[in-house]
Amino acid sequence: MAKTASTPGRSGKASGAQKEKDAPPPPPEPLRVPVADSHTHLDMQSGTVEEALAKAASVGVTTVVQVGCDLAGSRWAAETAAAHESVWATVALHPNEAPRIVLGDPDGWSRQGAREPGGDAALDAALDEIAALAALPQVRGVGETGLDYFRTGPEGMAAQERSFRRHVAIAKEHGKALVIHDREAHDDVLRVLAEEGAPETVVFHCYSGDAAMAKICAERGYYMSFAGNITFKNAQPLRDALAVAPLDLVLVETDAPFLTPVPYRGRPNAPYLIPLTLRAMAEVKGVPEDTLATAAAANTARVFGY
């Protein structure tokens, strides 16, 4: 997502504040038990992949799952995972990408630039490439896919659901984890999973439901991955959900460069900040940090088969 530059004030304070906002937060105290960042976007972060991985490893984040959101990003995820032993990939068309392919993107909001409407044929062709990428050994998940009613209006819902259903089929075909993006669409996401028959492994990335939905996910064996927004002041429903989520179904992620945990909210996120979120999660669960780290590490390895 594009970052807009601020206009410095006469005193220069605005530019100073912007510099601080753009500055990476300091590294947290390292974890004693190594963990994985189960969902990150290295291609949207500053610096090199090598720098990001080294910085993450220095605080105990020894594995990252690089997530694709469009064709270009999915190709890059697969290539990056092939080149780095500590990186695994997932590939998909983000829920908001599907309507852009079908209906066009005249404003060029996506990083692929302005596009003409391609209709269902263009979406099917893109999904065929996602299916081919999903067959690669370094690709361990299909996602992030799902439904997003926050950014896409009613005109895009059919494309989203068509795309989501195909991703479910791709995950089952290749025996890969299905990584779900669910924003303001809980009931429909659960409905589609039930109608299509969920793959063996399902992850709700950046879990956004409440405690009642967490109980449904637990009953169905769906994993729930929590991000830095669990530390936000207004996120009590997320903390309530984590409190009832079984320890063997919990993952931790950054969704970097987004959702930087408190006290650095608004500054760029990266995998090395996982310890801040994990410690907040351990506090919510009422378990020692090492206990949560051990569970999250084992769960992520089980989900993505490494």
C-alpha cells in the first residue's frame, strides 16, 4: 500500500515526527524458544530479505512464511522461499485482488497498475497460475484468500467468492494449508468452507473474530493466527478470542509491514518484532512466554509441514 508523504510544518516538527514514525522500532529482548512468523510480506518491507531474516533470527524468529497476495507477489514468494532455507511461501490472489482482475482497476490502486476489466476468464487464468505455483515444494500454503467486505463493495462479492472457492479446491488438490483473510465476512467465510469442504489444514490469518467464533474454529480444528493488533487498546474482543482458543491451534504473526504492536503502533512492522506480540499473547493466555513460544513454533511447523 502506498505511503503518503507528510507536509512539513513551519517549525519542522511535522517532518521530525514523520521521521520518527518511519523509523524501525528497536529490537525487543530475544526469545528463549525460537518461533516462526507465520504470515509476513517481506516484499512490502524496506531493506533486503537477508537483512530482515538476520534481524529476525537475532531475536529468536528463525522461520518466516512469506505470503503472496497477487500473481507478482506469489511468484516472488515462491522464488524467495526457494532461495532461503528459513523462508516458506504461500501463494494466492488476495480477496480484493479478484474483483480488480474481473472488473478492472482504472485507478491503478494495486501495485500491478491500472487494468482493464478481464472478466471471469482472466480470473480463471490467474487462478490456474496460482494452482501451478501451489504445486512447488517450497510453497506450503494457499493464501491469503477468503472474503473482505471492508474494501470491496457488493459489486465485487461474486468475484471474491468465486476466487475463494477455487483456492479451497487448490489447497485440497495439493495438500497445502489454506490461509484465510477474513474481514467483516465471518459468516460467509465459514459458510463457504462448510459448502466446499474445508482442507485438512485451515488458518485464519490475523484472526478478527470474537470468542464465539473462536469456539467454532476450535470445534472444526481451524488454526487461529494472532497479530500485533491484539495489543491495541480497542482489541478486547481479540483478546477474549485468544483466551478461549486452544493452545494447540494458536499461531503468531506480524502481517508486516502492517499491524505493528504497541508501543510502536503506526511504525513499520517486521518479523523481528514477533516477541512483542508473543509476550502479549502469553499474558492473555496466562501461560509462561516459553510455553506459548513452544506451542506456536510446533503449531506453525505442523501447519506448513516443515
